[in-house]
Amino acid sequence: MKGVIFDGKSPQVVDDLTVREAGPGEVLVRIAAAGLCHSDLSVIDGTIPFPVPVVLGHEGAGTVEAVGAGVGHVKPGDHVALSTLANCGTCRECALGRPTMCRKAIGMPTKPFTRDGSGQELFNFASTSVFAERTVVKAVQVVPIDPAIPFTSAALIGCGVLTGVGAVLNRARVETGDTVAVIGCGGIGLNVIQGARIAGASRIVAIDAVADKEAIARTFGATDFVDARAVDDTVAAVKELIPNGVDHAFECVGPTRLTRQAIDMLDRHGQAVLLGMPAADAEASFRPAELFLDKSILGCRYGSSRPQRDIARYAQLYASGRLLLDELVTRTYPVTEFEAAAEATHTGGVARAVLTF
């Protein structure tokens, strides 16, 4: 079968992958569509260290092909969206409703794939590896969805939507009337914007270095837009719009200089939520005195999500017209055109590129 692998030097599309059958508590899924997220590119450029060779991809949807013993919530033929959280369900963190913190699910990749002929084993990325025609995952990662949702849209729920909307609703807990700034209008940033809209924020300031992003940012709910390349001081530009600063600033790009900007945009009691992925050894600086005004800096893993609850919730919001998914899909590419999709994602030319099988 076809798939996208990374061998530590460069990504490549291959057609000789095999994935093992589903074991107890597992599900074999035929992938129909997979979103290309910056986290996949971060494995390729080394920002996210990961063992190789690996089958990439972590944001996908498809059809259940087979289930292992003990799996009862899905059956062959069901349409499903996948989560990267292979959480155990029994540890303290899982019991407290914090599956993103499960220590048995982080940094423990397995090798369910092999290359035909050579027998070479390959790791799965983020417990999913959806850049393959088939993948095997834990049952807890599989969430049934309405067949009416197009696979190309459903695929995006499993990472971009869970992370962006979840950061607003689960982590920051934005309230009606709050003010929000969003640094970066890529796939994550657009979902933060629409999460803030759904939460009832009164002002949502979108910030990006690509002026053309204004139209789509406003489509998703931004009330204001700052072109970061057209102003000398982004923080000052935000405070021209909201003089006291914002209640919540979400950094969705990664460079640590933007961490400082997010903090400096805050009003008293404000929260800076960090979603962008800097290098593992990167360090950020800020004025600690700022925090004595009850400001907070919050990390956020995967939108502090509970996927079995949240994916179903977001699917319902999509069905009601409140959550935009179709509009996130800028362009689809057959998996054989991975290089073109990666280039479009790297240059910021798409909100989300989606690979199809």
C-alpha cells in the first residue's frame, strides 16, 4: 500500500507498506483523507525529534475495516475520525479526565508497519500514521462520525480542531464578552478564532504576516486584523484596537519572540496560551513583573481535549453550522503529491492541505 515515510534524511512516497492486523483493543482503519499539519513538517525539519524510519501523518478520517477483540463502539464500515491520544484510560490522569497527560501515551511509538520485501519495520507517528492507506490504532483513538461529514473535512477534527477550538474552550475557558488576540492564522490559528467566536468573545484580533489571510480570518470570526509586516510594533497595533490589552492571547506559530508578544498584549488577569511549536531547546524571555498583574502563561497540549467527547461535540457543531470545517480545506492532493502539499503548507499558501487516498 502507499504511504509517506521519513527516513531521517527526506520524506518519500512509497507503495510497498504493510500494516499488521488489529489486535485486542485495536482497530484497523482504511484512511480516506488526512490533513497535513505543521507538526508533520516539524518531524522532517528536526523541530520535533522522532525515531526513524516513520510513517508520517496524524490528522485523519476513514472507514473501519476490522476490529480486534473487545472493541464494541465501532464496527466495520463505520465512518470515523482519529485522535492521536492512545491513552491508557486507567491511570490517574485519565481518571481525572486529562487524557492528554497520560504518561503511557506520550513518546512510546510502536512499529506496526513493514516494507514489503526488505521486512524493514517502521514507527507510527503520534500513534496514528494516517499518511498511509491503512493504519492500526487503539480503540480509544477511534470516534464514530456522521457519514454526512465529508472525509476531507472530518479529517481535520482530529488535530487542528481539537487543538485550536479545544485551547479556547477547555484550556483558556474563554467567556462571553472576553477579548482575544490570535497570533498566526494557519490551521491552528483559524480554529482558535472560531473557538473564540463560538465561546462568545466580543473582539477577536487576528494577526498574521500574510495580508491575504485577513479574508479567511474574518470568515472564521475575526473582528479585526493586524498585518504583522505592515506595522512596526504588533503589540502596539493590537493596543490601538483594544487599549488595555486582551483577556487572552494565543500564540499559534512557534518562534519564541512571539511568546513575548503574546504576554505583552495582555490586560490585567490576562492569559497567554502557547500553541506554536518552537525547537525543543528554544528559550523565551519576558518581564516577570508583568505576571504580578495576575497574568498567566499557559501551555496547552492537544487542546486539553477528551477526544471521545470533543470530536462528537465538534461534529455536532459542524452539523448545526456553527463550526466551519469545509472552509478549512484550501486544496486536496493525492498522496502521491505530498511534496507539493508540503511546499504549500510551508509557505503558508493554504489553511490546510488535505491528502486523499
